[in-house]
Amino acid sequence: MTTTKTYQYEFTIAGRGGEYWFIPMTPEQKLFWEGKGNNALSEHLSGGFEEDGTPPEFRLGYYDDVGHNAGGMELELNGQLIVRDEDGDRCFKRTFWDLQTDDRVVISRVADAPPTGAYFRTYEKSEWSYKLELSEPFNPSKLRLLATDTPDDELIWGASYAGEEVPMSMEADKEYQQHEALLY
């Protein structure tokens, strides 16, 4: 009977992450909200639209009513990718800055530009983690991060290893949670 050796790893992406909602606008609505500013827009999309005196033709509604569009980790400079072996020893670590120049790890970018309008995001310090069981030692060249553009940054929304999806579970520091709305 042949026993195949397996290798256990914990794959972690840590940084600032969150959820994004893209809100399409008419040109008239965009002009109206450009005059009000992003803080007023953020409060409006957070549910204050019934009390803020916004004329009906410029109301956008509650951000969550438009449907969730994206979620993940921002590809910011101080975010990190860490891989630890079954003993908890770190066998691979790169900041997101370093990953963009490390030709072993592929970052696949999807360029789905949202329509003109605004986006609302909530974000917090977040961490994705997943336990990998491999039949060979971890190889960074088999890792692929999936990213997409948002109006002001890139968002990592998934990963795969050797062609297989790496399901992630995100834990967030809700005490750090912030929200904002931006026009684009």
C-alpha cells in the first residue's frame, strides 16, 4: 500500500478590505451630487435620503438596494500575502507592493468598468484565510490572485492555486469599519 505525502498550508491575505456597491446615475444626478460633495452623498446612500431634503429626481436610495457588486481586499501597498506550513512556520510572505513585481505570482486583472455614477464602500481591516492540502511543497508560481479595478484602486476578490479555486473566508475588524461614497 502506497501512502502519498500531503503538505498542509494556511494561506492568508491581510489588509484593508470590504464591500462595494456601484450606483449608476443620470448626468443630472451626477451634477447635483458633485455640488453636494462626497460626505453628503455618503450620508444619503447610508439611509439619510428621506431626511436630507433631496428633491425626488436626485434621490438615489439606500446603497444596499442596488445590489452588491464586489467584495474583497484592496491591492494596497501594506497588504500582505502569507503562507504558513503545518508547523506554523512562514514559508512565503510578500506585501502587495512586492507581489506586483514578483513574477512568480500572477495577478489576473479583470477590467469591468462600472457605469458613470458613484460607488459606496464599507471597508475595515480584514483577513482572508484558507487551509490548503497539497501533494507537493507550496510553489508560488502556481498561485494566481484575481483582481478587478474600482474607481480608485484594485480589489483582490479571489485566488486559485494550480488551477483550483481557493475559497476564502473573511474576518473583519468591525471596530475599524468605515464607509464612504465617491463619484466617478
